[in-house]
Amino acid sequence: MSDKSSKAEKKNDECYNTAAITNNVEALEFGRTCQSCAAGMAAGILGLTGFQGFILYFISVGIQAVIWNVKSQGNWLSYFPERNSFTWSHGNGLLTFVLLWVFFYGMVHVY
């Protein structure tokens, strides 16, 4: 019984450095944007169409998630307040990917 109460007290006593977490989230978003740009350019230059391009995007997202997990040494709660921000929220990244995918596909294969 005391183990449960000590764990609950320990969890309530946790505090976060908001400046550090903000910096971490900004670095994560910058990395996602760069990854989306690189994957979009690669998909366009390679001439991928349809689901093949989206598969490339999700593979690159998975690789980046593995890299961030290795970099955080599996202890992502020390760097981010919740796993949700660490693993997913790629709406803007997907839009950036599609924009550059279409642009580079058009530049290389259409014109």
C-alpha cells in the first residue's frame, strides 16, 4: 500500500522546466519539418505516385521516431511532457511533404 502512495506522491512532485521542454518541442518540430521536406523532395525526384509516396513518408516518419527514441535513450518523459507530442502530430509535416512532392515531381518529370 505504501508503494502505491509513494509512487503517486513522486508523480505529483515532478516538475518540468518549461523553457527546456519548449526548446525540445521546437527541435522536434524543426526535425519533422526537415524530414518532411527531404522525404517530399525524394518522392518527387524518384517519381513516386499514389500510395508509394505516402509509404515513403511514413517510413521516414518511423525512422525519425526511432532516432528520437534512441537520442532520448528511451526515456522520452524526461524531455517531453507526454508521449503524444513525441510520437505523432504530423499534420503540418504531411502537408509540407505533399507540397514538395508535387512540386519536385512536376519539376523533374513533367517539365
